[in-house]
Amino acid sequence: MEITLSVNGQERTSDVEPRRLLVHHLRDDLGLTGTNIGCDTSSCGACTVLVDGESVKSCTVLAVQVDGREITTIEGLAAAATGDGAAGEMHPVQQAFHTQHGLQCGFCTPGMVMAAVSLLQENPHPSEQDVRLGLEGNLCRCTGYHNIVRAVLTAAGEEVSA
Amino acid sequence: MTATETSPAGASAGAFGQRLLRKEDARLLTGEGRFVDDLQIPGALWMAMVRSPFAHARIRSIDTGAAAAMPGVRAVLTGADLAGAWAAPMPCAWPVTDDMKAPDHFPVAQGKACYVGDIVAVVVAESRYQAADAVDAVVVDYDPLDPVVDLEDAAGDRVVIHDGLGTNRSYTWTLSPDPEAVDRAFADATHTVSERYVQQRLIPVAMEPRGVVAIPAPHGGELTVYSATQIPHILKVMIAATCAVPEHKVRVIAPAVGGGFGSKLDVYAEELIAVAVARRLGVPTRWTEGRSENAVATIQGRGQIQHMELAADAEGKVTAVRANLTADMGAYLQLATPGIPLLGAFLYHGVYDVPAYHFECTGVFTNLTPTDAYRGAGRPEATYALERAMDALARAVGVDGAEIRRRNYIAPDKFPYESIAGLTYDSGNYEPTLDRALELVGYDDLRAEQRRRREAGETRHLGIGLATYVEMCGLAPSRVLASLNYGAGGWEAATVRVLPTGTVQVVSGTSPHGQGHETTWAQIVADRLGIDPDAIEVLHSDTAISPIGLDTYGSRSLPVGGVAVAMATDEVIAKARTIAAHQLECAEDDLELVDGELRVRGTPAKAMTLQAVAMEAFTAHNLPDGVDPNLTAQVTYDPPNFVFPFGTHVAVVEVDEDTGRVELLDYAAVDDCGPQVNPMIVEGQLHGGIVQGAAQALWEEAVYDDDGNLRNPSLIDYCVPSAAEVPNIKLDHTVTPSPTNALGVKGIGEAGTIGSAPTVINAIVDALSPLGITDIAMPATPERVWAAIRDARSTQSGTGEGAS
């Protein structure tokens, strides 16, 4: 089937099998490998992207289901925030993950960042508990979440305790 | 030593010790980082594995015809088809005893499948979807055999798994310096404790599943392998040994690797199959593991039954420890399987000054996924048994858990401490970590609140648990490894090279996968050279770029690899001094290195920057006689001893009597890994490690049915905690340098996990102790806790714990 997606602001038209997962389409067909695959049951959130601005686990969506929609992946996040794609720019959530040491191996990170962006769009001033519950669908094995929570609160401009 | 002391041995106050933000972050935060599955390899074929659905079965026949005829399928290969590809069985590098029994283990099963997930055939196709489709079309005729699932049943040899071995018992390893002294101590004891603990099997769940790409060069003979591995260097040697590829033609690259926790410290069937298929077909061949596949195909951790006994005098001073283990090897011995429980063998008396000691471990085969290293590897198990038993002893003696520990700690003036188990603990001062950890949670107030709730008859019980640990890490002194029959050394290599324009490359034999070596190694070098860490690049994890190394595991990277980096830097400085002295016509001793400049003392105008020295080395126009034209040094460092980090953790839990739910309210950890190169990274390691250990205590277990089927292979059923389940963690530290290395440093990668499981379970038992409950098995699920409370209520008395 032919589908056309707007991916990180660019129109991308492809011929895909109806059963093709969005995450495989992004990674294998469009070369956007920043979005990762960490499980096969929509449990881990490593594949989280934004579809029309809302976080979606792209391993649970068929590419044909998002025909005509706007997709934002980790590669397009900085551009989405700054309006251009200047090299080296980072979105405030990416920047906060950096300054708060919210990543170690980095595999869950793109999905975690996208989930955090979506969370902050829905709730710009979350409490610590809001962040913990809001990120429940994204698993990380390295950080114990401590610094991820701090990063999201920092990005929101909230006070973070030690 | 106190929390305020910070003076890394041999380093000035520069980049060492700073909370430098990580160099690794930008690429990982933007999607630029490349994990194995991200690699775009033109023309690569995809493999999918046909795995046994039976835990124990003879393979009568395999019909590959239908699968081979499917679209895109290029080959379907069985164990028989690939038998000629192997020069040797898969490696077990640790034959722990001379008479250890080990079955031949080939990447694709031949004749018999020995666990659910054992590979019986390989499909090779043009796309990953086509390969997956064709797996279902391979028809395997199995003759199911009686599976051996229960560990104690396996040890009894009711059914022998590997016909040629005659038994399921692989080995028995004993450490018993004076058995009579142990018997005497138990005979003379006022208090004894006898406990049985189960270390459930755990699925490591690195967030990146495994993956491999093998790229052959059929005409040139080279072979490049990308793998999601912790051990590119070891894998290179093992590919050469098992696949009969000349080692000098093999290049192994670990690109970005998404966590390991020991599960990628192995040589896996799929890696060797990729090599064999790529060479057979002459095209790049790749495989990426699925998550549910990972649950059975990647090694699991723990899997032990522990019998733990303590003897103590009237005051609760421990006089002997006796630990007997049965350890689950799974169906085969992977790279380090038999040795894993023995990494804890020396630590069943831990931080306590104990005069008599007996340890024995029997390794047993079962029809389950092989076990191997999982974060802490043997040391969490030892710490768990000991710290649980110390709480049992405290109850027997009638004192607080903190008090029983104070009475038994090795005194600070006894270091270096010659342990009864034969180790020399490098340095330690345990009681300050206990004091500070209790302070962080407000221990006295918590005990008061606990009393209040108990007296009020509240059904939400408060529990406070603690554990003090010491671990041996920094694997490892090669001669000690030889005495343990380990098949390799424990050294690490580093090269430091100042480039002609003055920037620096560091080549390390460690292989980070989240630990941040690119940042911390740069800090070590920057600190010594007096230059900006941004002028330093750390290269690693590619055997063509970093040909010498032993990789990352066992909290070894800093105390072995990082120390090698420091030593190589010092050699570079010495060489720079020689060259600069020649140029400046002064004595070498007159030169001091300040801010990246070699200056003549007292004549600061007479100076050469490191960059100028490097350019002199490069042009070689005017070097002293006998000096090579480069500003490079390579060091291979073999540590003289392990290092022994330690700490005390405290957990506060609330247990709801009506539902059995345990909530982790607070957690504090005070750890000591000596001087910290980057406290931010140390804290990150602790946060993650603590949650991983707490997850063993509360949520995680690989659950098998009687037929050997894994009941919870997906992340829906295998409960890796999310942010919603865990609290913020309070950390502090003390600084007790190790006297055995140039930086004074100790490893910290596993410490959090080692400390946290017993801490959390001790807290739950503490909460429920008024009901007479003395044991809750891991994981302490609501069902299990609720049942324990129900049983305790119905008997109206304690279950007893063997304490007298």
C-alpha cells in the first residue's frame, strides 16, 4: 500500500506491506534508527514517537494506520522545538536529560524523551509523582529512574530535590 | 575516613572528582547513537532461530522443505548441516574443578534439545519478516523426554540430562580452611542460626536485546562482526577458536550497546551461527533478538538454594559461618556459568570478623536456560544470605539489627585484613556507613513510629531493614584467577597518545555500555596532563582500534582499566619531560607540568606546551638519542589484588496486612568506592543498581512450570519496575582509598545491587516480625506476603527459623 507520512516535517511516500509496523517503517525504510525496539508487547516504550503531537508506541501501530499523519521522532525533536534543524541543537527535554544524567546506556532514552515531551505538553507543571506515573509505560534498566524524574522536572522548570 | 574527605591519591584538584557531564550523551539523546540493529548493511540476510518448545526432547527429524520454499528464504540449516562449521564446542572458560563435568555444547543442537529455547535450526532470508515467517514452516519431530526443572530434583539424578556425563552434578567446590574449627564453633555456640534461602532465577533484561551482524570478505578472508556484547576482545578470541577463523583476520566491534548487566558477558550461539552462515553463504548475515526470545535465549541470573548457618557467642559475636549452596547451571555451561556462584564463595562472612569458615557449592544441570553472570554475580547471593542470617541472629540474641552488626564489623585498624576465606581486604571502615545511613532515614524516629503503629494495632506495618556489604571486584589479579582455574587473565590495557596538534586519544581495552568511560577516562587523563577533557577522545570496543583488552564486567573497568589509563598518562608525561628537557636544555627534574605546559621551575618563561612537545615528537627533527618519535605510551596493568568497596543500605517499607502489598517508602545508601572520578556517574550506577536489587526482592522472577516452560517471557508478565514503583534514593558516601592502585579507586557498578535485595527483604521481615514471620521468599509479591500473614494469623504463632 502507498502511504504518505509527514515525518519530522518532511513528506515521505512509501509502498509498504499492510502488516508493516510503524517502528520498522521508520527504522528500516526511512532510516530513522533513533527510535528503538525493546520488547514485543508494547511494554517498554523504547519505540515511543509522537503522532500528531501525542506519544504513541510505534511497535503497536501499523504504518498504514498513520497514513497522512504527522510523526515526530527523536531525530526531529530539536527542530520541532526550535523551528529549524540546526546541527547540535537540542530540545529542552533532551538538554535536561543531559544535565541531570538521565541516561546511561541510552537505549530507552529516545522513547523516554518522547514520552516526557508528551507528558509535559499535557501537564506543563507536574509533581514528582505525576512524572513517575506519567512515565510508567517506559522502562529503563540503568538509571533507577531517579535522574530521569529529575530531568523531566528540570525541563518543566520545577524545583528538584537531591 | 569521613564523608568530607576527598583526596584522590596521586591526582591534583583538576578534572578528577568533578561532576562532568557526559561526552556520550549528545549522540544517544538525538538518535545518532548506533546500536547493532541500527546498522544499515547492504545485502545482509536475516536469520531467525527455530527453537525447541520442549525442555528436554530428542530430535527425531527436521523437515526444512516447506520453509526453504518460502519467499525470500535463502537457507534453512540444522545442527547436522552446521556441524562441520565448528572447530570446538562453545566455550566455558571456567572449569572450576579438575573433575568438573561439562557437556559438549554446540550452537545448534544435534540430536537433543535441552531447554525451551535451545536452537534446533536456523532460517536465513532476505528480510526479517520473511525469516520470521519461515520459522513456523520448519517441521521438527520431537520425542519429548522427562524434563528436569526443580534444582533439588536435578541434584538427585532421577533423570540424567546429559547421557555421557552420568549425573546432573557438574562439580562440587569447597573452601574449608579448618573444618574442625567450624564444628567446634557450632558445638560451643550459645546461638546458632540455620536458614534456607532461595535465589530465584532472574532475567537480566538489558533494554537492548542482543544482536549480531557478521560481514565476510570471501576473497580477502577477513571477517567483521558487530555484536551487542560487553566483551568484543574475548569474543574475537572465541570466534577464532570455535569457528576456525584465523584470529588475525577477525575484527569484532561492539557499537553502542544498550546495557548488559552481565547478560552480554558471554559467547552466544547466535554470534557463532552468524559467523558460520556468513562464511558459508559469503554474504553479511544478521540477527536481532526479540524480547520474548531474549527471556529464554539469553542467560539468566542467580538460581541458587542456600543453606546458611551462623554460630555465635552469648553477645552475638559470630564465631563461624557455614554456607552450602546448590547452584543451577541450566542446561549447559556458558562462558563463566560454573564460576559465578564462586565469586561469592569468599564473602559469606562479609564485613564481619569471623574466625571459622566453611563454604561448599554444587553446580547442577537442569533443563532450563543456562545461567551466568548477572549484576553482582555471586556477591549479591552471598550478601543476601549473610545479611538475612545476621537479622535472624539479632532476633535470636534479642538486639537491634544495627547493634548485631556493630558487634561484628571488622575493626578499622585491622586493614589490610587477612580474611578467613583467604582474601586480603585492601581497606575498609564499615561503621561510619551504618551511622550515616541510619541518620539519612531518621532511624530513631522510624522505630518510634513503628512502635506507635504496633501499639495502636494498625494494619499498615512499618519495616526498617538494613544490610552492610563488602564485595570483591576489579576482576582481577591474573595469578588469583589461575588459582581459581579461570581460563584467562584479569589485566587491562590502555594507550595514551598526544597527537601532533596537541589533542589526545586514549585507547582503552574496556568496553563500556552505559558506564560513561569516554567521560571518566578523559577526566583521569585531563587531570594528570592539566588539559581540557574536551581535548581528549576515548576510543574503545573495536578490536581493530583497540586490539588489546579484556572488556567490561565485574566492576573492573575503573580499578583495572582506569588505572591503566592513569599509568599510561604518567608514562606519556615522563616521555614529554625527556623531550622538553632536551629542547629547553635543562634537567628533567627541573620541569614541572602545570596546565598542560612543562615549565622550568623558577623560570616560568622557559616552558613548552604539551602540544609543542607532541609536535617535536612528530617531526622528530631534534629528539634525544634513543627516544622514539611519538608521544605515546601503552600500559598493560595486572592488578595485585581485588578491590573491596563497601557500604550500608537502609530500606523503609510499609506492608499492608490486608492486601500483602509492600511499598518502598524510603531508601538510603552510604557507599564507599574510594575516591570518585565523577560523583554524578557513581550516583547513577548506584541508583540503577539499587533498583535492580530491589526488583529481585520485590518483583522479578523467571517462573517455570513443571514442564520447563517459562511462564512469563514478556515484559507484561516479567515485572521490571517502572518509575511509578520506586522511590527517590538518598545517597551519601565515605572515602576510604584502596592502597593497591595508583588512583585509590574501587569499582561501583555492582555495589547497589549487592546491597539492596537483603536490605529490602530485611525491612519486610522487620515489618511482619510481630506476627512471628521470620522469612519471606523473593520476590515478596503481594500474594506471597498476604499468604505468609494469613498463615501466621492462623497458627497464632511464629513459624520458627531454626534459631536457638
